[in-house]
Amino acid sequence: GYSRRKKMATIEVRNLNFIYPTSENAALRNLCFDVEESEFVVLCGKSGCGKSTLLRQLKKNLIPYGELSGSVKYRGEEISKLDECIRDRVCAAESGQPACYG
């Protein structure tokens, strides 16, 4: 018979948690989502809700110091293990504001 293969997410975030060392509260708590190829995602929320903290997890030179757990994958590979050139294509920072592309 015919079977459809599930398409792999371009960006996959699973159980992502992040706590800044100067805070008692998590900036990110058990975050899980997928971004498919060509999908456009908008992050919106009040100041301090974790938007920039999340995007900075995708860009090595922007990752803040703190306690991180969970995983962020790009096309099935842990993003922390990817070549910097590939990561740069996924997440670009312009004027200090990270922008990521699936």
C-alpha cells in the first residue's frame, strides 16, 4: 500500500529550558515546537517573556550565559554541533535583533 512519510521539521525544539544566573524564574520553560521548511513564524509577547532568549539559542555567539536544558535541532542535527556557516544561514542578527529562517 501507499504510505506517506512524515516530513522532518527544519527546526525542532524539545523541552527547552533556560535560566539566567541572576534569576530565580526560568526565561524558557519546557518549550516544544517545530518549524517546517518555508514556514513563517512570528514570536510576540510582552517584554521579558523569552522571545530574544529563545532566538539567541540558535546563534552561538549570542547564547547567553545560564543553565540550559532540552534540545534545538536543525534538520535533525543538534544545533550546537552544526558548522557556524550553517547556523548563520538559520539565524541572522541585524541591529542586535535576532531573526531566524526555516
